[in-house]
Amino acid sequence: MKQSILIAAAAATTLAGGAQAHFQLLYTPEVMLEKPGDIPLVLAFGHPMENSHTMNMGEPEEFFVVFKGEKTDLKDKLEAVKWSGPGDDKADAYTATYGIKRNGDYIFAVVPAPYMEGAEDIYIQQITKSIVNKGAMPTGWNEPIGLPTEIVPLTKPYQAFAGGTFTGQLLSEGKPAAGVECEIEYINSDIDLAGQSFSKETKGPVPPSAIVAITDDNGMFTFGIPRPGHWGFACLGSGPTKEHEGKELSQDAVLWIHASEL
Ligand SMILES: [Cu+2]
């Protein structure tokens, strides 16, 4: 009796695991600001659509913002925290506060230390971008910022619409990366900044398997956005570095966008 329950539980875990994708978050609640002010940034590694446990992220190798082509290092603003999933788990994560002053586009980027994924015996490094605008004045959200691999948005990333589409171009060392699988998720919970956690409640449906788009010959992909929220795209293994400490490394490009109802 006991054994059959254990087997059933294991099977359920495996099935649920099918829809889970790892996503490096670089989250801030408001991506279009009218007034200058401090914005909170959350760097956590989790499963946003499934709304399950968080994973320990290593200290970022790089964390910076690009504003009008000028790169500013933000590593000294990082604060190590413990971030919780909907359960009681806590994992290593980081927060930061950044003062937004001038009008324009702020492209935030994090290069986390590779994460050892025990289940697959590989390292994962999700190089992640998030774009914030102030004053409704665009200044280069569609410019690459020279990451080893990155998704360059071809649709305004902070003003996409549910029922509309989003198009991105995946680059590896600045060149289009063709035939790469990109997983797509939305943040399916509230994010409690003060409580440093994802909410216990899951807000929307979780599809039975991962949402995926494959980049075309020019590294482009398009996605029809079905609902408002923070949507993430993770193009897998597109980075130039394939190995870390003698093991396979999946160096991924992640981009976060925000879609609202029009
Ligand atoms: Cu995981």
C-alpha cells in the first residue's frame, strides 16, 4: 500500500516536471515609469509559470544597466537574500534598487554564475535582460548590448499587448542564431517584494507541456501573447560557451517583456 502511494507520487512529480522550465528572473513590477524614482529589482531563479520551488542562484558574474549606449556596473548594488517559492523552500537570490532619473530605455542585464542542474548533470547559465522605460520616450530598446547571447526585441518589450504578438531576434556573439528552441512562460503568481517570495496562489492556467518557438534562419521568432503579464523567453543553449568545469553548459538567452490589456 505504502509503496504504491510512493510510486504514484513519483509519477505525478515527473508529469508535473514536464511543464517546468527554469527561468532566471530579472523582475521589477513597473516597466513604464512616468516619474523618476527608485525601482526594486529581483534576481531569482525559479519556475514562474508552474509557480514551484526556487533554486539557488550563484553570485552574478555581471549585473549592469545600459542607458543610451552607456553601460553602468551595478554589482555593488546587489544584496544577497533568500527567496521563497509558494512552499516553505528558500533559495539564494539577489535584490537591488536602482534610481531612474532621465527619460529613455534602461536595459538591465544579469550574467549569473552557472547553475549545476543535478537531475541532468549539466550546468545552466541564463543570461537575462529586462527593459524599463521612463517618460514614454524610446531610446534603444531594440539595440543589442553585446552579451555572449541575447534576445533582441523587435516589438517594444515594455509595451506589448495581450492578443498582439511579440517578435525577437536571437543572437549568439552578435550573429543570428537559427534553429534554437525558445521556451516561453509568464509569471503566474504575485511577487511579494517585502516577503521576498512568489505568492502561494497560482493565478492562471499551466499548459500541459512547455510553450516553445524555434528561431528561423535569421534567429527570429514570433509569439502571440494570450494574456497580460510578465512574459519570459528562454532560448536554450544559444551561447558560445558549451562547457563549464568539465561538464556540459547550456548558456541560454532570456528576455522578459510586459504585456497589458489594450
Ligand atoms: Cu528547476
